[in-house]
Amino acid sequence: MKRTSILFTAFFALAAVFVMSPKIGHAGGLEIGTTVESFTLPDLNGENKTLNDLKGKKGTVVVWLSAQCPVVKLYNDRINEIAEELAAKGINFVGINSNATESLDWVKSNATEVGYKFPVLIDKGNVLADKFGAMVTPEVYYFDSNNVLLYHGAIDNDRSGKNVQLNYLRDASASALGGKTIATTRANAFGCTIKRTEKQ
Amino acid sequence: MAAVLMSALAVSSAAQTSLQAETKPAVDGSRVIKIDDAGLTDVLKAKDKPRVVNFWATWCAPCIEEFPDLVKVDNEYKGKIDVVTVSLDSIDDINTIVPDFLKRMKAEMPAFLLVSEDESALISSIQKDWGGGLPFTVIYGADGGQVYFREGKFKPVELRAEIDKVLAPRAGK
């Protein structure tokens, strides 16, 4: 009874509403083509935001971030650059931080320091990360305007940014916006494992 | 003529030594060898013994946490299995923080640093269910077949059990 009560409390406290049936793809996470319904998570000021509030007219990129991950640090400038570029095309970025080891203050100051050009939401208890199957940072999920997953995985093929040859996210969005088939819908990349809350 | 031949031989010998130096695994953690995608394919191949390959980086906190256990496993199973480490650190760190860390850990296993042309493709080729998170530990049987993998920190008890399992059929040989 007590456990049920805790579960309910946690559920409502997180204010995260998921009404979707996630399919697990071969490499984990949502399967390409899955439709996700809107979710609600607090932003860095504690104000609840929904996916439907934040999504762009042409789609959304949900990107998992970290305040401490060196790989994210290497990507931050590129993330902001792509976010601005895609925002101009009607695709909005939404940042998510699910790391149990990063405090709100830390995430907040880091977001200010980096100057993310999109909202960052806090996924306490890694509920959204679990639903999406997000494993590392940075990791992106690109949805069309109907919240159908079109691409999942790496932003590009080079962490350092010095030798980028495959712009997975940019190419996927360009293909989708151009009405073409996306050549690569899934690409993993080395990143920092999301530090999840230890389940009881 | 003899001088030219001697000179050619010297060049050939020097080239061979250089090639060996490039491909010969480090005998301990004091030297980290740079490998590319093709080099990794060779590193992943079991050489008559089961092989444990640990992908890690100095910037990866759980990698650092589990490393002492990896060193213990290497010491315990010396001669029975090969343990190798593959760092995903920047090439700029190959002579500095990577070997420094390995020295601190008293790591004696061959140590490599991977510089990949296409990390996404590489990850999928190693294990299709690897999401790209570190650390990542994989065990290959002596026949080269992958028998176990774990993304995230390994549990020492579980890793030892998996190694014992892969060693079991060889015990009677």
C-alpha cells in the first residue's frame, strides 16, 4: 500500500503524462515511426512545459543534455548552431536533462553559461529517458509535426567536430523537409551514460 | 653495390621495426597505442584465448570507478584470458592523461586509443545493441564469438562469472 502510494506521489509530482505505446527498436529506445503523445516536464524555472507547447510547426528535436559531460561540451556550439538553423525552418529544439547527479542549480548555471537557444526541461527520476530509451548525452530524437519519430541517435559522426563527414541530424531534417526519404534514421555515437536514479 | 644493398636492407629493417612498433600491443599501461577502425578489428580478435575488451575514457566517471576492478580481473585471470582496454579519449591525450591514469591504476594490459572515421558505424559493428554509452565491456570466446557485453559499469561478480563460463569448456583441454 505504502509503495503504491509512493508510486502515485512520484507520478503526480513529476507531472509527466505519457500516453504512448513505446516500441523498443533493435538498438533500444523508440522505434522509428512511433508516435509519441505530448509530455509535461518542468523547465529550469519550475514552470511546466509540454511537448505540444514547445514543438515547431515542422517538428521537434528532443536532445538529451548534461551539465558535466565532456562530449556534450564538445557539441554545445554545434547544438546551438543547428538549433538556430532548424528553428528558422520550423523545427524547434527541446533540451532534456535526466541526470540524477546534476542539481537544478548546476543545470541552470550551465545552461546560462552555454546559452542554449532553446528551453531545457528537467526529467527528474529519468521518467522520460526511460520512456524514450535515451541512454547517453548528447542523444537526439527528431519528430515531425505529428510527433512521429523520424530520426534517433547521434548529431553527427565526430565528437570533436574537427572531422564531421556525416551530419545525421541535419541530413535527416533536410530530407524530411524536402519530402525525401531519410537515408539514415538511426546512428549511435559515443557519449556519457545518463546517470539514472537508482530504483528501489 | 653492397653499400646500396646494405642501405636498402637497413631501410627495410627500420620500416619493419616501425611497423612492429605501431602494431605490437603495449606491454603495460605506460604506453598507449593509437588505432583506427581497422586496427580495432584486430584488437577485438581473440588470440587463442578468450578476450575481454573494455571501452573507456578518462572523462567517463563510471569508467574510472570500475577500472580498479578491471585491473583486478586482469591480474586474477592472467594467462587464461587477454584483457585489453580501448580509450575513447582525444588523440591529444595519448601521451598525457591516458597513460598517467593507467599508471596510477597499475594497469598492465595492452592499452589502445581509438581514432575512428565513423563512430556510429563502428559502434553498430561491435554490438548492434550498444547505445554508445561508456564504459562498454565485451567478452569474446577463444573462437572469436561474442559471448557477453555490458553497457555501463560492470558488476565484478557478474563479469567473473561470465569469464568463468567462457573458460569452462577449455578447462579440460
